[in-house]
Amino acid sequence: MQLEEEAAAAALRRLRRAQGQLAGVIRMLEDSRDCRDVVTQLAAVSSALDRAGFTIVASGLRQCLNDPDGEFDQKELEKLFLALA
């Protein structure tokens, strides 16, 4: 399954944002910042990663629905969804 260009670009934006947020979390830990602040930023990183994954899976699902040859397997898509659960 080839990722659609638009979906790949959206996923990359989210992953770059998550990368910056993760670097911030690391700095916060190194600077002994308040636990609540660290957890809040860590949750933002987690959410950005989840959204990137969902963007990729949604692109695959869209391709599956538009696939006249039935190339995509339902079990494969289920496995992708469960990997993000």
C-alpha cells in the first residue's frame, strides 16, 4: 500500500511537531520542571503521534475503499488499526 502524498505530508507535519514537543519534554526533565508540566507536554507528544498514525491508516482505508481490484485485505487494515489502539 502506497501512502497518498497529501496524507504523507500531513503525517510528516504532525511527526515533526511531535519531535519538537519531545525535545521540549526532554529539556523539561533535564531542568527538573514540575511534573504536571512534563506530563501535559508528554500527553501532547502522544496525541501528535496518534494523529499521525490515524492519518496514515485513514489514507490506507480510503485507498481500500477506492480499490476496484480488491487488493487490500480486511485483516491487514484491522491489524493497522489495532497497532494504534
